[in-house]
Amino acid sequence: MTLVTTADERTRYRANPSVLTALKSPRILTREVLAGLVVGLALIPEAIAFSVIAGVDPKVGLFSSFIMAVAISFLGGRPAMITAATGAVALVIAPVAPLYGIDYFIATVLLAGVFQVLLAVLGVAKLMRFIPRSVMTGFVNALAIFVFSSQVPHLLNVPWLVYPLVALGILVMIFMPKITKIIPAPLVSVVIVTAVVIVFAINVPTVGDQGELPRSLPELFIPNVPLTWETFTIIAPFALGVAVVGLLESLMTAKLVDEITDTHSRKTREAWAQGVANVLSGIFGGMGGCAVIGQTMINVKSGARTRISTFFAGVFLFLLVVVFGDFVATIPMAALVAVMIMIAIGAFDWHSIRPSTLKRMPKSETFVMLVTVLAVVITHNLAIGVVAGVIVASVLFVRRVAHFVTVTRTVSDDIAHYVVDGELFFASSNDLTTQFEYAADPDRVIIDMSRSHVWDASTVAALDAIETKYAQHGKSVQLFGLNEASGLFHGRLSGGFPPA
């Protein structure tokens, strides 16, 4: 198969600004590098926390975040998006290490990456078009709640000075953009809060309290597992779960960044790039992951728009934990909690819950959004929430469309004329047979299908049943007006169904 890329398509997906443009502009380059530094800092406590959830050593999550961020900066289809260890993947893969050991854990990560590449080749990214905006809104709101709730443990059972430090960090991020936007406000906030803690020798929880930081480079890790069908049956369900959850969260995040930046991304490229990044992560003993929405929002809100920020996020993460680990360990968690709280507040779609919006919006749209949010909050899994939202939206759509089909009857010159108007598929055609007066109609019946379209076998079966019922009453039926596609479909299937 030959893929042809037109000039319009190249323009559509061209990064703006490009990496080359950013490298030539000190202002843009500075913004990209500083955004990467902020993200690198924010990735540290998250990676450690997700490692704990997955039941592995903190360095597993940190190495995974470093490797995946750098890999996706070259391979990914969405500039400025951050990929690293995530909670969604950690929750799916969590049972593996305690039950089967670290070798099976890494083998699961590797297989998940292979699955993602295969799904990308099969065109899974194209399914994104079937996710309605109400689900997307629910995803964003659930994500904001998820990010905020993940900071709550850092605010419980802590010294009281944590609270004014968090407040200080939030105030800096609120007022800093009013002074200058050259330096990202989250970075200034982290520096100021850390300086206050050091200068006044305040004893509060720090990054170092979250777990030991690695002191060396990641090494190649070849999992020692038997290459048998039994091994595959053990790890495949977990690997498939990681692959699906990771792709869903990554593609949803890419779509969100598209909307925020008013640009386009290559979803299929992003899908296989996530798979390759997971394979690389597994090869070096990482836990795998996907696009991480919180840090992506930090990056984008800091003004980053190119792959440079993603690359430096990975590089800074590595330098911070391996080279400057002693300094990073002194950063108070309050500083990072303040950053994540502001990201949660900024990510939430407050417009979606305004009374004026709720009054104007169809109740079904609001219901789908709420289902998505509740599913995520209850399961702590963004993928489950999105799937639940899509299912509910699909059911409501089918239910609504099913009522759009009308059948109009007129009788003249001993001929019954019926006009069928609407889209005919399983939901709308199931009661189609009840719309005709079989006994009361004259001997000749004409059914005008020019205002309808036949979409599935259920409709063909219903039309066959109508003809059969009229034949049982000794009456003739003539179908006319089918468009070309409906006529071919009906002609191919008609008569192939047993009588009802």
C-alpha cells in the first residue's frame, strides 16, 4: 500500500514553531528549556509514587520516565506532550510484581509495547473520532479531580507549616504571570518555596522522603522468564490492559493538547511511538507508562510547543535524580503539591458546570459527562471512565436516532402508499413491521424508500418480514426509491432470512 501525503496534509501537521525555529530563537528556546526543567521536577514525586503503586523500587519509575520522555521527544506524533510512568498503567500492572516477580513484570512491559505497536498498525488511533465531546469534557474534569486528589495524601498528617507553604506557592503562580511570562511561574514557585524552607530551616516533608533516588545510569535488563505459552498466558492479560489503557490515555491527552494549542497531531504515529517507548523502557528495567496529563499541562501552560521541552524534561529528570539528587531531595513536597493543585484547577472545565451551561446543554450530554467523571473517580482509572462514557453516549444516541424514523400512510385508487422517512438500522427498524396496516390495506401496497437509507441486516430482515406478512394476506408489495447503496445491500441480503 502506498501512502500519499499532500501539501495540505504536510501543512496541517507541521509543527509551529518547529524545532529549528526554536533553536534559532533564544526566547523560544529559553521558554522550552525552562518548561522542561519544571516538568522534570514535577515528574520526580509522581514517578516515585507510581512505582510504589506498582510494587517496584522507585528507581524503576524514575528510569522509565526518563527513557520514555526522551524517546517520545523523537518518535511521538504530538510535540510538547510528556510521556512517563503513570498511575493508570501502574494500577493495571500492579499485581504482576508481587505475584510473579520483577522479571515477569518487565516482560509484561515489553509485551505491552509490542501490543501497542500492533494496535497502531491496525489503526486504533482512528477510533478517536468516535469519542464525543461530552466524554472528552468528562475526561478532562475527571483528570483534574484525579490530579487534585492525588495531592491530598501530601496534605494529611503533616506539619502545619506545609499549608502556608502550599498557599505561598499558589500565590506565586497566580501573580507571577502578571509580572513576567518569560520564566514559567511553576519554576519560580518551586524555587521560592524551597528557598524559604532552607533559609528558615523549616522541617517539612521533602522529595527525599518519598523514596531513595538512583545514583547510577539505567542498565540493560533482559527478563529471565521461560519463553513458553504458559508465560504468555500469565502476562498477556496484564500487557493488553497496559497497552489499551496507555494508548487511550495518550491519545486523549494528545487530543486535549491539540485543542489547547489549536494544532494537529499524528495520532497513529503517537500510538506506535508509545509502544516503542514502552519497549525501550522495559529493556532498561523501567515500569512503562503513557502520556501523563498533569505534567503535559504544566509543559503546555508554561508555553512549551515543541519536542525540545519534552526532550529536556527527560534530560533534566535524569540529571536531577542522578547528578543533583542530594539537592532535589531537599525540595519540599509542598512546592510540588502547589504546582499540581494549580494544574488541576486550570485543567478543570469550569464552563461545563456553570448553571447557564447546564441549562442550555442537552441533559443527555451532561449525563454522559457525569458518567465519565464518576467512573474515573470510583475506579481511579481514566480508561474505564472514557469507555463507560462512550458506551452511555452510544446508547443514548441510538435511542435518540431510533425515534427519527416515521412511516406515513395514504390510500387512493385502491392502492396503499407508505413513505418511510429516516435512517434504518437495528434500533429504528425493529418496530418497523408494526407501522403497516396489513389487514386493512387494499390488495396493492407501494412503499416509498426514497427518504430513507438501509444500514444493516436487521433492516433488510424487517423489510422481508413486511413483504411476507402482506403475502400471507394475499396482497402484493412494491418497494421503490432505494438509493444505490441501499438497493445493492438489500438485493444482496433479501430473502436470506427465515420467516419470523
